[in-house]
Amino acid sequence: MTQDKQAAIFDSFLAIVKAPYGDFSGIGKLSKEINDDSTLEEIVNFLRQSPQGERAFKERILLGNIDLHQLHELPKNTLGYIYSDMMLKNNLKPVPVERIEDNDFSYLKIHLSETHDIWHIVTDSDIDKSGEVKLETFYVAQLHYDRLFLSLLSKNLLKTAIQEMELCESIMDALTKGWTMGKKAKPLFGIQWNSLWEKPLEDIRLSLDIAV
């Protein structure tokens, strides 16, 4: 890796460290700088080892348009209701449907982005700081040590050390739980979540070996 490349990575990393919590505008730039083609190829090859992952890359399955209010009419124990309830209460919107370029890297990025909030629900990771750390370590465990999520985890640890040492215990508990959960759980990548909206969340977690 050249010095110019390293400098670009450090600059983009420093930008997200300086950004206030909840400002995700710099993540795209960091992802572009730190996840080179060889890293992404390793992740894709790793995910393709499962039939579920292979099918996802072959068929390029996506969530499509999501009607949160319609999902909110489902029984309260279902994935669809719990997901939509979290989104509506926090004024969050599903990621807009994007056009996939004709390569696996584009699909990987889009699929992870559009399912991020579902992973929050399934792993019982809150959208607060410790919840994000828990989910980031889950991603690292499930995605063959993705450089981006490892960097986001590093950012949160650094901000804790600099600004909020009182959160140290909850952050470290979240880190260890997310890593352990991610190693034990079945792969989440490539699941066709929109076919599971009406299924009880506890049944989904049980089928994926996720103990919250």
C-alpha cells in the first residue's frame, strides 16, 4: 500500500472520528478508500461458500420497496412489525432501491446497506452507541474481517476513549457479545428477509442460532 493511499485512509478515518455521532456522511468515502478490490474479493468468496450466499450473488435478491405502515399492521411478534416499529419510532426510512452494477462488489454493498436495520433487529442491537458496536463486531465475525466495519469499530472505541469513558463497560460488553454471537450464528448475508416479514422474530432467531 502506497503512502498516498495510507494518507487517504487516515484522512477519511479522521473525518468520521471528528463527526458527531449519527453523522454517516463520511462512511462512503472511508469504504471506498479502505476496501480495495482484493479485500472485497476475499469477502465475496467467503460468503459464496454457503449455498445461501451463492444464491444471493447469483440471483441478486433485494428487499425492494418497503411499506413501513403496512408492515406495522402485522402481529406484534413478527419481524415485519418489530422492524417497522423501530423505523417509525426513530423516524428512519428504508434505504432507497438502487441499481446494481454488473459486479458482485456492487451487490455486496447494496445488500448490506439495505438490510442493515434488519440486522439490528435480528441481533437485538439497539441503535445507540453500544448497539452499533455490537452490530459492527457481528459484521466483522460474519464478513471475513471486513476492513470497513473493523474501522467503524475502531472509530467507536477511539471516541469512547477520548470523549465517553463512562461508556467503556457497556461498549466492551457489546463488543464481546457481538463477536461471540456473530461467530455462533448462521450466516445472515443473503437471506430473503421480505419473505419472513410475517414470521415471529423469536422463531427467526432460533433458526439462525442467535441467542439474545
